[in-house]
Amino acid sequence: MVGNILVGLVALIHCYIVYLEMVLWDTPRGHKAFNLKPDFASASKVLAANQGLYN
């Protein structure tokens, strides 16, 4: 029971990180989460989406 809850929690955290990398990378929330400058975030958006997919 506890193991299933922990696995579910890890899965939710993983999904949130994927969402941050693929969708929110170029937003203020993504900038804050990954300590990014807006110009770098715009330039690396495609790379971040790829990283999010394979994360």
C-alpha cells in the first residue's frame, strides 16, 4: 500500500517536470523553476521540449 502511494507520488512529480520542460519552459513559471533568462529560454525552447520528452 505505502509502496503504491510512493510510486504514484513519484509519477506525479515526473509528469509535473515533463510539463514544466515541454509546456512552461518559455513562461515566467518555467524561468523561475529553472532559473532561466528569457532570451536563453526562447533560444532553447525546442531543446527543452526534447529533453522533457526523454526525461
